[in-house]
Amino acid sequence: MRTDPFLDGDRMNETHVTLQGNLGGDVRFHDTAKGAVASFRVGTTPRWPDRTTGAWVDGDTTWYTVTAWRALARNCAASLHKGDPVVVHGRLTGREWSNAQGSGTTLEVDATFVGHDLNRGTGTFARTGPGPALAPDPAAAGAASAEEEVVPQGAAA
């Protein structure tokens, strides 16, 4: 039985979105019977320049609840903090709700990938699981330092 949402034919027409925004709070992480799960809120606020004043105008903020599973959940919990600028891609759903205070729709994203928005800062990547073999650390292997001159092939040394 297939469990990959991208290979499952009846999930082909789902809406996928990419969001850019800020974390509204710290990541909530839990280990469950179905595996690790993390959830967090991302707020997106459109901005545009006012043609008459030249000042930037903020639109209304839209909030999304993002859920990540398994390794992505663990990495989100270890990497993301309140206020961080992020990019999120995943499957969008809307859930209607009502209670004594009113009713509305909650927008939820089941995340496929999550990362920091590098338009607004820098980051450092640290691999957490199996993957392609990494090049050995030149300092640890006693290799030539990066400051040594590199001689092109065929040139006299």
C-alpha cells in the first residue's frame, strides 16, 4: 500500500502552497504513536508602497497553523524560534470551526519542507541523518590549507 502523498492518485488535486512569513511562537513538539509531530503558527503580512506618500503600508496578517511530521518535525523543533522568518511548502486545508465566541476557518498546512528565509538573514546547515558522503574536513585530514596557491593543470609549478 502506498503512503506517499505525491504518489497516491486520489491526492493529486490537493492544493499545495508556499508561504513566506514569521513564526508567531515557538514550535510545539510531541512524540506520538504515529511518530514525531511539530506544529507552529506562521503569519504572513502583505506590504506595498503607498503611491501618494511613498511610505510602506501593511495589509492584514493571515495566520496559518503548520504541522510537520517525523524527521522534519524534529528538525523544525531544533531549528525554529518565535519571530524567525521562514518559508514553508505543503498541502493547504481549511477547517471550519464554531464555539460560544463565534465561528471561522482555520488555515492549516501539512508541511513538505520548511526553511529559514535567507532573504532576511544567513544560516548554517548541519546534516542530521544519512545522506551522501561528506567531503572530509581538510584540517582533520592534514590536507593542504585553503591559503596555498592552486596551480592550474598543465601550468609550471
